[in-house]
Amino acid sequence: MDRSQFKKEFKCIGPAVFPVIHVVDEKQVISNVTVATEEGAQGVFLINHDFDVETFLPIIEAVRVQYPTLWLGVNFLAVTGKVAFPILATLQKKGCIVDAYWADDARIDENAASAEQKEAIEIDTIRRQCGWKGMYFGGTAFKKQRVVEPEMYAIAAKEAVNNMDVVTTSGIATGEETDLNKVNVFRKAIDSAPLAIASGLTPENIHRYAADIDAALVATGINYPGDFYNIDPMRLRRFLKKCRSPQPIEKANRKPFWYLDNMAPRSRGEKYAWLDPSSAYINADSFHAMLDELLAPYDSRNVDLVAGFDAAGFVLGAAMADRLGKGFLTIRKGGKIPVAFDVVDMNNYSGQTQQMEMRKPAFARGTRVLLVDQWIETGGTMKAGISLVERQGGIVAGIAAVCIEDTDASELMAQKYLLSACVKKGSDIQEQCNRQTLDSFASFSPEQCFPEIGTR
């Protein structure tokens, strides 16, 4: 099978995506498989990270019963195909079809010629003799199984092609990015054979690998932050989108936080704000990059509701609520809400007194609310929102804004709440925002933000 046939098999343009589920028990696996299938992954791999193969087998069978048509792969940790293939053949005879086996170590010896790959040849022979009909993903120069020097990568990759269906490599450890040079060497060495990566892939970096690989075996990069065992649907959704729509090279190589250059300088009088962040929302790439950054610290398990401030906070807040799969609450300026409401007096960034209102009741006590605004200067508006939420028994799950300027108020908020911003504290652009001018203003033109005409 060559890489074009592999992609046709899975009906994908970019890499086929296989979430790797570190198995805890049957309930946890079924829950994660459900997420993977609902989001549209091509299949899953299960791995027995914390227990033996015998304990693992009933869980594999239970998954197959519940999902009879699922493309299902497994990894028996610390076991080579020599042991695994007969087990898989036995499952096959029982009617439990396992579509793929992934071995961390396919026993490729980069120091031996093809005819002398004794262990790899023995494994391949056992595979063919036992009658198992699945696909073999063989770990080559994989993690720290055995040190392979970079100058030997090409030889290892070429030897691997003869003994497996999908050559599979990785970074140096779970969650560690694979060196791009290593991937390039493997790609050239194996020519048109399928290539998979099995560590360190994330929604943020997959664009760098997408052109060279055919399968992404991804775990920690799509899991909830700090959670080794459960898939975050939002992160998996973003990962799949990046694989299905690989970015052009010029976009993939943009500088960090490039989208902030799309914020426009003021072109009207002094009574108006000194910049317009909404110009960055016009461009889809820019807008979604901002959302990615703002959502990075949060996940759907720790937020029950998103609330946005009148009016620019509605734009970001509603988009973030959609990403998280949550509802959206508007916090309005005074005199706008036509139902029962709570109200708080506050001083805005210009020093004027105004009121903020929130419908009453807005949520049940104990609801975790993520507060979103476009910009935080003096913190008056945000403090009013915090007061309104807490008055109704809500819990502030976090605060997000394009920029949170360095003030005593923002320091106090940071001590109590989880903050998220596109403009990073301590960065050059944070200093520029504190001075209310951006270096990018010198070359800004509105046309740079325009969406491309005729594209989806």
C-alpha cells in the first residue's frame, strides 16, 4: 500500500487522525470512543498503559461489541508483534476484528542489511502465518525504545518499509514533538510508503507535519489540559480541521501572534478608543487564531456558561461559547434589559459613571461563568460583571480579553481568577498596549484584513 492508497482507504485529504486512548476501564474507553466518532476521526487506537494484556482483552472485545463498524487499532504496551499477532488472530477467530496493531518497537536494526533483519523478519513471518488480516504500524526510531542516531534515520526508515504497512516514528517521549528534520528524512527515505507520527502532535503544530505524514496518532495533544486519559472534543475538532485544511507554507510560518498586527489604529477623534481590535475579526484566520489563544486555558468541563459584555464582548464571548459547546449570557449597559435584572454602578475607562445590568435570574447557584470582554483597561467593567455573577451565586471560572492592561486592578484579578489574553503579559506588545500605541500601526492598511473573495 502506498500513501495515496492509504488516504483513499480512509477518505481523507490530509493525514488520517487516530486518537490514542490510554485505557482506564470500559466506561472510560466507550466515552472517549464516542467523542472520537462524533467528531469524525477516522478511527482510534487503544493502549493498555497501566495494566497487562490479559486485562486489556475483555475491554477490546466490549468496544467491538458496542462499535461493530469502528476502525479499531490497539497497542499492547512493551509487547512486540511476535506476541501480539497470535493474540489478534485469536480475537479475529472469535469475531472480534482488530483493524490495526501498533508496536512501539518493530525491532528494526539500522545496522543490519535487509536480509539480516532477523527479529523484524521473524515478527513478519509470525504475522503472516497466524492469519491476522489487520494493518501493521511499526515503531521505528521510536521514542526512547533504543537510541538511533540521526545519521541512521534514513537507513532505519528504508529497512522498515519491508516489514510493515505504515512506518511509524515519534519524538523522544510521550507528548514530545517529533523533530521536523527527522520527519523529512523519513519521508524521503520511504518514498511513497505511508508514514505515521505518534507523539507530540497538537492543533497548534499539526500544520508543520501535515504534508509529510499520512496518519496522526494523537493523545495528549487533544486531551483536556493535564488529563492523560480523556479527549477534549474542542481540541480534537480543531485538530481534525487543521488536518482537513492544511495551511499554505506562508501561513504556517507566520510569526507568533501575527494576528495582533491586524488591529487598526484610531482614525477619528480623541473621544474614541485608541485602536480597533474588531478589524482583526474580519479576517477568518486572524479571528480564529485569537479564539484559539483565548480558549487555551479553558475546557468544556470547567465552564458551564460564557458571559460577554456589551457590546464588543458579545462577539468574542459568543464565538467562545460555541467552541466550548456552552450557552451565552449578555451583560448589558444600563437601560437595555426588558425583564427583571440586577444592576451595578461602575466607572468606565473614561472615568464616567454608568451601569451594567444582567437578567435575573440568569443561572442556577454554583454555575461556573467565563467572563469575556474585548479589552480590559481600568477593570471597572469587569469588576461590575464579577459582582453581578457572584451576586446570583455564580462562580467566575475565568476572565478573557484580547488585552488586559497592566494595572493594579488586573494584578488583583490575576491573584483570584484564571486570566486569558491574546496580548501576553511582559511581552513587547503588552508594553505597547500600555503606552496605547502599536509598532504595527506604522504599516497598517485596512486592506490587509479583508477576507479573500470567493473562498469558504
